[in-house]
Amino acid sequence: MPKDAGKSKKPKIKMSTYVPTTITGPSFSDEPQQSSFRSIQTTKFKSLQSGGFKVATKAAPSGLCAPDVAVNDSRTTEEILAAWIDARDDHGWDPAYTDSFLDRDLPPPMEDPEEGTGVPASKQTTGQGWTKHIDKYLRHLITLEGRGVHPPTACPACNIQPAAYRCMCCDNMGLLCGECIKQTHSYLPLHRIQRWNGHFFVRVPLKSLGLRIQLGHARGEVCPKPDTAWGDDFVIIDVDGVHTLGVDYCACGASTKDQVSQLLDRRLYPATTINPKSAATFRVLEVFELLQYESKVSPYELYNTLSRLTDNTGIVEVKDRYPSFLRMVHEWRHLKLLKRHMRGHDPERSAAETKEGECALLCPPCPHPGINMPEGWQDEPEETRISYIHAINLALDACFRLKRKDVSSDKADPGLSKGFAYFVHNQKFDEFLKQHEDEVEPKSTCSRHDAVNLADVSPGQGYAASGVATVECARHNMKRPSAVCDLQKGERYCNMDFIFHWGLVVLALGVLQTFYISYDIACQWSKYLMERIAKIDPRSPILRGGSKSRFMACQTKFAFMFTPGAGLGDGEAPERGWGEANPLAPSTREMGPGTRRDTLDFNFGDYNWRKITDLGSSLGKKMDTALSKLAENTIAHQELEETLDSGKVKAWTEAMVAWERQPEINPNPFEMTVIVPTQAAVRKALADEEAAAISAGADTSLSPDISPSVLISRGIDLEAEQRALKTEMKKTWTHSRDRELTRIQLRSNALVRRIEAWYQVLQLYIPSTIFLRQKASGTKTIAPYDLELWLPSQIGKQAPIDDHLVQIEYKLRAAQAQEALTTLRRCLQRRVTVYDLKKRWLRGQAPNTKALNLLGNIESQIATARDEYRQARRALLSLGGMLGKEGLEDFYRPLEDSDIRAMAVPDIEEKDEETMTSKQKEKAKRRTHETRRTISWIWRHASASEDNHTEYEAEMIKVEWAKSRARAARYHEEVKIVKEEMKRTVRFFVWKENEWYKRAEAKRAQEGIDDAYSEGLQAYAKRQGAICLGLRRKFEHMWTGVDDRISEAMLEVTDADRFYERLRKEKSISDTTTLDDVEMSSP
């Protein structure tokens, strides 16, 4: 930065960044710019409230590689950051530079770190810029194997003994003698020491140098009567290895604490409660805890890593403390669970008296009566009450990857948690299951739900649990207290009923009045649910009079988008949660029942915590999504209604409102009441018409054997044969077998003969086809599947055609298009079903090969239906022009490859989720939900106009109108729901913060609490309270301006011109880069 700029008396700019300008931007230097990529002019900008930047100082030119980015007064800080990140990635900067550019008043480096490579960093292969330095790095690594340059002969600390020892953990301490290295490590006993043996360094334990750990005394004191650990081979597990040390307990009376307490005071966790010989540092236990949450490593993998860090040759025998480490890890995480949920701050109950679900993290945005609900919410008048913003949203699902082998038992391994967190109380659950052992699950009466039909299937030989079932918060993807259980067979109703009931009971949610329940088999499971719940507990909240429950599963009856009050929910929360838990399957299936439940509980808790800390972003994104599309969907619905008859719209609205209030007795406006026309039905109808014409003496047939409808039908059939032949021809190649080629040639010959015979009849009805065929013929050979059939749709206006033939083909083509779409939808759903079955149930090469073959056949059927629809659409547009029909382009929309995807679930297309990249998974998620209107149009096929439509097409328009109305309503609901969720989150953290303080004071008031314990209680409570306060303030800051944005969005809803004006401005900004409002100050 120039000196004059540094001496400026202007106040320091809080937010600033260096924005690289290009040759197209303003220049603040007298020197000409040679290249926008190699020599740039950097200018410091101040971030404005409007989102733009103001020139604050003039910076010196830099030779640094930078992105070709023009100064844009409308760019946000995030966009500027993206520009620097792109430059960093393209030119090989250290990532730390980006932080310096954006967070500090520092100029960019004055030289290009990649200068001289000759290859732009964006086009370099991995490590290409580093490879020229390999020899330097390698030389340093090898040098460090020795004593270095000019090694000292005498110890530099005492200058008496020879310097032969070094520490691998200390920062450049150099060589010392044995006594000095021991003294410097008297409080660092777990460091790794090496000794020079005259040829190379060898590892030596500090114990061999006489270092001992003194417990029970202050720092520097030595117990006059030490009690050495039995055998004097105490083992401590730390983050860098397994150490054997000398440990002395205090036995002189200076400390009245037992051995366990003395170890804990030094932050060493003992493996046993009596005469411990092993311990783990708090540090390694904390590292393992987070390491498993993040990478799902098992204790076995971490312990093996520590053993190899101690000795990776096998020459030195490392003490085996793996069983002890397992026990310590389990106990440690249970203690942390109790500590984090105030069990150590309870003045009335001990840890053993913890209630069910008490150690589960609650979802802050969800409604919790008495915690985060607004005062008087129950007393709101019925006419003004918005019940859905106080509704509880639940989602049920099961995962069959989290199995457990039939090892150990609940008696031998009961676990430490008795339903304290997410798993239900095991003893109560087992007693409940015994009452339903002989029940046979009812089969599905809807779709072929494997979850229903395979509910009684055993998990396989050697397994005690087939998986895990859960009830989660459907809106925020969080596990709920006492709402997880094991599955003994498949997804049985009794298992799901139990966790559904207890998920409501433990939180005392009886005062809530509205429930939204999502389950992929809700259409089956919800039958007789109330009767089954009543048998569990007649006082269940879901049974209370006045409560309203909505079950979402089926595509029309239970879809979220069609459910009033559901907002933009999707009900897929459990599916996303299983992706986090599935990597635990290999280790948890080998565990005993209690250890497995506790391990999953710990990981579910961390999953919830990460969701909580991300609420500021996640709720903000939900609001952004709702506001960004609120006006668009509302105005689109208003414009759709303007094209429809107002009388019909009024009648449809009344019917839809009645269904929303009483869906049990009113017809569903989203369900088709008109049967989809098929080609067979149309052909029968045409045959009946011709029979009636013959009876009336008005037969128009020109052939004694083939009537007009039969003629057109045969032509369409020949088209299908041409498509099939073309598909077969594509499968052949240069080295195809003669038998295969012969079969295809014979099939081609037969098709040519049938087409020639059809031509002879066609010319009776359309004589002009003779001349059209002659005109189209040439010297070039045409493949049989490319021969023109000269149907009316292909002839068009080239020649006169009887309108009767045109009408016949139009009817048949319309049925063909609808039938092709129906086949396409059916095949897409079959593909999803087969893929899901393969992923969840099939294991082994043979079953998976069969499934892949089946998926291949389904893909062929999808391709056939796709081509059939496209051909039918081309014909319909041509026939529509001949008949004067309008709006067909909107009704029969073009079918792109991107439109061919499943409706309600990600369409994986045979790709295993485990092999998908993160971008592919995110793309699959984005195109999942009807609510976001990313659903393909093939699932909501309709038109924007009613004119000239059949009964079926008119019914489709009504259904599309209902979907459009529902979609607009869901966006309005989402805005209100998310706004209330933000308020509930803030109230929750206020309650949680105060609860910590109250618990601490109540516990400290007890008799027998010493000063040290009292201070610890207060310190931990205040720290937790500070965390709640910090999260609350962070979220409030992130949500600043939400009310203003909502007001602006509502103005656009009421004023369409305002909405379109914003779209024009956004398009203008994206198309051009303007510098008009950039304001420069004096340097």
C-alpha cells in the first residue's frame, strides 16, 4: 500500500477488499496496462450498504495473476469473494491470501507465485507447480533424519553431558542431554523422545530417563510416600501413540482423593474404577469423538492408528489396550451426553434418574409448548388463528443398512443409556413387541410397497436386527427424543406405531392441535392407526379431541404440495439423515445391543447439533426460496385464471375449499375423474361408429377389407414396427454375428412387404400419395425404418385429404400420446422401485446382476415410450393445423431428455448413491420435489386454454389449475411458517440460556457443594449460556432485514408490474457491467 495512503487521516474502513480491475475498467495509474491477466491495477474499495463498493484508496500496481473481473457497483461481498477464490484456484495461490484480501487492510503480494511455470495454473495438472521443488523438499526431509548442520557435541543447556536426545513434539528444541531433556519434559510426559545412537535416532521412553508422573500433588512437588501403579507399567493412550510411563499416586495423606480422582484431576481417564493400570487422555477421547462424527471411524481403526504411530515396524511390542480403549470411549461419550444436558446440574435427580428422551437435543424451530411458543397462542380466535404455523411436522422412515448381528445380548450388554436420548427404552419396547409377535402384516392395497409387503421378512441368518426406524422433524431434519427403534424383521406397523407414539409423549405435545405426518407408506399405515395407538396409550396426544392430523404419502391424496398448511416441506428428512448414519453400519453391526444403541445415540446427537448450529443458514435459505418464487407463482396462477372461464374458476375454488376443510367426504380436486384415453378404446369407438354407418347405409369405406379407421390404425402400427427395427439396428456393429444380422434382415424384408401392401390400400383413400411417393423417390437407398408412410399428418397441406381421415388420425394420435406418457410414467416409477429394492435389499453379485438386467429392460421401455410420444406430438401439431385447433403446442409439450425423470424421488438412473459425486447428489436432490416445481411436466400435463379440448383434456386443465393454486398457496404458507420458526428459534435459545443459569444456581444452593465444584458448575453453565446467547445473536444478525424483504415480496404479489420490472432490472444487471455509481475519494 502506498505510504501516502497509509498516512491518511480518514477513519479506518471496517469492511474492505482489493478488487482487481481489467483493461475495461477505470485506471488509477499513469502507466499503461499491458495485460489484464499478468499486470493488473488493484484498487481498494469500501463496502456500501447498498451492496456496492466505494473507492477508498489508490493502491499500487501489482504483478499478481488475477481474474479478468470488471469493477461492478452492484456486486455483493460474496460475489467479490467468489472472484478472488476463482483467481486463487486458477493461479495456485495459498488459500490464506484470500482471507488476507478480504479480512485485512493488506495489499496483494507484489510478485506472481506462479511466474515462470509457462503454464497457466488453471491448466496445470495436480502438483505441477510443486514438482520442480521436489528435490529441495526431499533433501530437507532426509537431512532431518540426522542431527542437522553443525550438531553440538555438548548439551547447550548444561554444557556438561553430550547432546544426544531430541523431542519430536517440541518446536525446534534441538539436541539436549538425557538429564536436560527429562527436566524440560517434566510437565510434558507424553512427548516422543529420540536418542542418537551414533548412527541414527532411536525412540526412547521418558520413563527410561527416570521421568515419572506424580499425581495428587501440586506442580513440582514429589510425594514423600508415593504409591506406584501396580507393575510400574502404566499405559496412557494419547493422540500420538500408546505410551508406557511411570505413574505415582499420592499416599502420604496430602491428597484424600482415590486413584481414579487423582487421574481425572490430571485429565487422564482411567480404564477401571479399581487399581487402574491404563488411561486415556481427555484429548484423545475428544479427538475420537469428533473424528467418528465426521469420518465415522471406529475405535478399532483409531487404536490401530495410534499403535502404528507408536511403532510401525512390528519390532517393538506395543501394549494392547484396545478393550480398555473401547470401554473408555463408551463411558466418556455417555458422560459428555449427561453433562451437556444438565444432568450434572440437576439438584433433585441423579444421573441414573434421567427421564426418557431427556438427553436428546430438541429442534429449536419446532413448537415446544412452554418453551418457545408465543404467549396466548392457544387463545387466538378461531377465525384469525393460523393453525399450521403451530403445527408439528413429523416424518417416519426405516433404514435397512444399520443391521446388527446376533452377537451378545441385552443381559450381557445393556448399554449405559436407558432410553435417555433417541432410542426408546429397550425394556418397554421389548415388552410391547412380545404382544405383537404373532401378528401378520396386511399387504398393500395401493402401490407395491416393499416396506409393507416385506414387513414379515426376516433379516437373514445371523442377524438380530434388520435395521433402524425413526421419527424425525420433517422440516428441519432432526432426530426426535425417544423416537428411534430397532427393526426385528421388516418395517412392521407395531415398531412404527411405538416410536410415533413415544415421540409425542416424551415432549408433552398433547396441547398441540395440528400434526403433519409424512411416511412413504402413510396411505397404508394410517389405516386403523388411531385404534392401534389407543391400545398403546389411550391418552396419546394424537387421539385428543380436536387434533387434526394429515398424512402425506401418495402422489395426489397425500402429497405435500396439495396439503393446506404444509408449506414447502418435502417429508424426505429421514432419507437425508440415513446418508449420515449409513457409514456407521460396518462397525455397529458387530456390536452388542446396548453399545450399538448408545453409539447411534451419540452420533444422532452430533447430527442434531450440526443442524442446530446451521439454523441461521438453513432457515435463511428457506426464506430466500419462498420469497424468490412467491410473486412468480402467485402471478402465474392469476394469469392462468385470466385465461379460464370465471364461472368455472369460482366453482372449482368452492370445491377445492370444501375439500381442504373436509377431505374425507369431498372429492379430491387433484385426482382425474376422466379415464385416460387409450388407442384400444379409441379404435373400438371408431369401429362402433363405422358399424353404425354401415347399418345406416352411409359407409365411406373404399376397400372391402380395410375401413378408414383400420387404415390409419395400421399405419400407426407400422410406425411402431419401424421404431422397433431402428432400435434393433442400433444394437448391431461391425463384428455382429451372422445369425443376428440374418434375423434383422429378415425382419426388415417383412416390414418392407407390409409397407408396400399398405401403400396399395392407402392410394385408394388418398390417391395423391402415388405422386408424393414418386416425387420423394430418388437414387439413394432408404432404410425400411425411414420410409415415409404418408399418413395425413405427414402429408399435411401438400395434397388434399378427406377431413374424416384427418379426424380419425387426430383421435388415434391423441390417445397414442396419452398412452405413451402413461407408459413413460409407469416405467419411471418401476425404475425407482427396482433401484430402491436393489439398494436396500439385494446383496451379492447374482441378485444385483438380475436387477441391473431388469433396469436395462426398463430403460428400453422408457426409450420406446419417449420416441412414441415425440412422433405422436409431431403428428398432432400437424393435424391440429389442418383442423384449426389452437393451443396444442401448450398441451402437448416437447419432451426433452431432461423431462424424463421420476416424480417423488431422485431419479438415480442406475447410479449407486455411494458412487455419486457430491454435485450429482445435490443435483438429484434439487430435482426431487413437486413443491419446488422442479417436477417434470409429464406428471402435471395440462394446457393454459380450454378451447377445442376433449373431456379428458378439460379435466387435465382443471387439475393443473388446482395444482397451480396449491403451489401459490404453499409459497405464501412457507413465508409465514419460516418467519414463525425464526421467532421460535430465538425464544428457544433465550429459554435454554436461562435454564442453564437457573439449574446452576439451584445445584450450587445444595448442601455439601464445595467451592471448586460450585465454581465448575457455574463456569460450565455460563459457558453453555454464552453459547446459546452467541447462536441467538448470530442468527438474529443473519436474519436482519427479513421483514423488509417479506414486505417487498408482498408488494410484488399485489402489483405484477413491480414484479416484472424487477425481472427486467435483474436481467439488465446480469447482461451488462456498469460503473456509473462507483464513487472515488481522494487518496
